[in-house]
Amino acid sequence: MLQKYTLILITILLLSSCSVFKKSETSKKNPETEKKELDFQFYFFEGNKQKMLGNMEQAGAYFMKCLSIHPKSGAANYELARILFMAEDYSNAIKYAQKAYETDTDNKWYNALCISSTKALGDYKKASKMLEEMLQKHPDDYNSYLELTDLYLHLEDSEKALEVLNRFEKQYGFTEALMVEKNRIHIRKKDFESARKEVRKMIKQEPENISYQIIFADLYAEEGQYDKAYTLYQDILKKAPNNGSVHFSLSEYYHRKGDEKQSFKELKQAFDSEDVSVDLKTQLLMSYLKVNNPSQQDKDQVYELIEIMLSRYPENVQVRSLYSDILVKDKQYKEAQEELKWIVEKTPDKYAVWEQLLFVDNQLSDFESLYKNSVKMIDYFPNQSMAYFFAGLGGYQMAKYQESVEYLETGTDFALGDSSLQAQFQTLIGDSYHRLKNDEKSDRAYERAIKLNPENYYVYNNYAYFLALRKTKLNRAETLMEKCTAKHPKNATYLDTYAWVLYQKEDFSKALEIIERAYQNGGNESAVIVEHYGDILYKNGQHTSAVERWKEAQEIGKASDKLESKIKSGKLIED
């Protein structure tokens, strides 16, 4: 297979470059000139090869080497200009495209690239003039007419745009595409009569095509001539009562009239029609996903419409994906999870669906499902870091700490270049190694996480707390918590950790000051913080107050297993 691909690549490159080399093959040259020609051919060949392989920077370098030998080579200038254009470096692209064009003013590809670069730079007037000149040389260039029309519309010159389309009509005849382009201009000018005139031409060509008759009626509705529009819609319904498109138009008609109830009734009929594409129905419902804070009525109507689609297309992945998106938007995560599981079974090669499923699993705190689905996703996307991260997270939450570490350490290699994600990997690696009681590797991971993201205060807090519990590296822990509480001066959890680090350093006076701040900022609702408060009071010689805090912690609940003994004995009991 690889040999076949290589053969095809070489054949294409030889064909694409043979015209560049033809002249040098037929003429005799001295050895130095001959070497330059061979070098030029090699660089041009390599440039095209790298371009086809997607290595644009390398390709550009080879074409620059070509130009160092033959600065006026049209082919080399053109290829370099194309690369620069794709890189959106339009100023340099036009410079090299112009050099290519100067070597062959009849080459429409060179000319087209000059025009495209000029247009990209926003000089529509110059681009239109260049395109007019090109059309004089190549009047049969179909796309140039449409591009010139677009340029005149950018210049807000509707008359010239229409004149170009009239020339197009003389060249190619009247087509549906032409009707659409002309009517885009007529409607913009509010010239509905001219727009209807264009549609009449299509109706004359295809009198049985109902869609043109609907467009004709729509133009009356757009203009505000509702009675005429309604009469035409009714005439169409007599011919095609089940036509979904006319029901779409009637829905819009009633919406314009302010009759929302009838509008929705027509919309449901359109959705229940077989002759309206799934794509069109999906596109309409997707607009709901962009609405912030939709009303309850909007929600109810969307669910009614999606139910119609589900009943008509129960096995359609596009419809089921839309349904899952709607459920996620409305935070119906359990139902969304079931839909997404079905979708990944049908289309396991869709990365975005897997990512959405893992997001939903995580939202539901369904870590068993998160772990299982992440591991499955890795089979299909072995180079995607996100799958490994969620496998690590799911494993950690299920107490599969060794498995978690293995997935995380593998996945971090695929997150290179994303320091934020790498920091999350290292944080979770640190948490997992902590659970495995491998303090050395845990500390190393936390230090990496802090280096990658110096503002991840969650890591500061956890790392410092674990150091305090182990009574090691306490100066490092204190530095971390000084920074953390300076940034979050009212976070009770962070203040508690800071106080506990100071407690372990036997700086009881300062520890008391910090724990009091923690207590005043919501820590009075945490049994752990209140018990710590009691311990620190005791170390400061305030034994009666310490017992009062221990009793308070007991009332809150979920404190340490030594709390009751502290209260009974009236003494601090340490490890």
C-alpha cells in the first residue's frame, strides 16, 4: 500500500513539474548551468512533495531555494504565493503571485491568485477591475462571474452586480443558481417585483416544480402582501397537500401575522413531512441551542418537534445527536447519557460524541461509566489526551489508583503544548500517588503542576496540607499557603490549611490568628475546621475555649475519631 502511494505521489509530482523542466531538457548547458538546473528541479520537486504531505513551511523553503536560482520562475513564484496565501500572509502572497503573472499574463491561475490576494487584503475595487480584465480574456470562466458579482456587492454597487449576472445569463442561460444570486440583490434593494420576475422564468421552465411556486408566494409575504401570499399558498396546498415546504412557509406567514399558535401548527406539519430534508429540520432546531434562557414555551415546542423527528427517524444518528445536544443544554444529563451511549455504539469514530459522553458522565458523577467509556474511547482514539485524563479521573474516583496513574502518565505525553491540561494531569497524578502512599512521586507531580500553572491554588492547598500531615517540607508548605491565602483571603478551607501548617511548625500564635479568620469566613460550618480551631486554642493555653470548640465540632458532625476523647478528657490528643 505504501509503495502504491509513493508511486502515485511521484507520478503526480512529475506531471505537475514537467512543464517547468521541459526547456532545460532540450538545451545544452555548461556544467555549472547544468548543476543549477538540476538543483532547481530537485528543489521544485521536493517543494511539491512537502506541500502534498502538508509540510507547508518546508515546502516554502524549497520554493525560495528555487527562486534563488531562477528569480523569475513563474511556477516557483506561484507555488510560493499559494503557500503564503494559505498561511493568510496576503501581502507577501500578492507580491509573488504578481511576479508569476508577469511571466505569463495569459495564465488565468496566476491571475486568479493575484485577484484572490487583493480581495483578501480588502481592496475590492482593484480586485474587481482585475477580474473584469480576466473575464475579457477568459469569458467562459463560470466561477469568475459569481466572484465578480460578490465583489460588486462588497462595493455596494448592485447595478454592476446585476449587469455581471446578466452577462452570465447570456453565456450560460438562466439557471436556478442565477435566480438565487439575482434575487439576493433584488431583495436587498426591496425590489420584489423584479425578484418575482426572475422566479417566473424558473416556473416557466419547470411548471411542475412546486418549490418555485412556493418561493413566488414567499416573496409576496416578504413584501407584506399577505393576502396574495395566502391565496397562493392555498392554491399550492390543493395541488400538494402534504408538501412540507409550503407548511414551513405558512408557519413563517402566520408568525409574521402574529398568530403563533397557527404558526407552530404549520411547523409541526412541516416536521412530519417526508419531503423536507432531515438537514433542514435539524438546522432549524439547532438554532434553539444558541438561545440563552429560552422560555418554557420554547422548550416545550422544541421537545414536541424533536419527538416528531425521533418517531420518523428513530435510527438516524444526526437526529439522535441533536436530541442529546438539546438534553445537555437543558441539563437532562441522565437522558443525554443514554442517547450518547447509543450514538457511540453506532458511530464509534466520532470524537466529539465521545467527548460529550465523558462530559455527561462526569456531570452525573457516574465515575464507573466515566472510567469504562474513557477506556473504550482510548481504543478508538489512542492519541487523544482527554480520553486518558478522564480514564485517570474515573479510576481515581473508583479507588483504582494504580490504573489511574498508568493512564495519566501515558496521556500526559499527548498533552504536550497545552500547559493547562498538563497541569491538570500532574495534579491528578499527585493525588493518585498520595493515595498510593508514594510521597516522593506525589510531591514531584504537585511541583510540576505548580510550575505549569502557578495560579492553580487547589494544588497549593492540597500539596501543603499533605506536607503538614506528614510534618515535612513545612517551610515550602508555608510559602505555598502564604501565596494561596493572599490571593483568596476569605477562603475558609485555604485559611484552615495555612493555620494547620503553622500549627505543625509550632507557630501557635500565628496559627490562632489564621484559624480565627477561617472560622469567621464560613469555617464555623465545618467540623474539621472547628476541631482544628479547638486544637490550636489548646496549644495557646486556652483550654476551656478549646473544649467549647470541640463540642461545637461534635454537634456539626464528621470530625476526627479522637474528638470524643478530647471532650471527655479536656485534653488535646495527638498522633
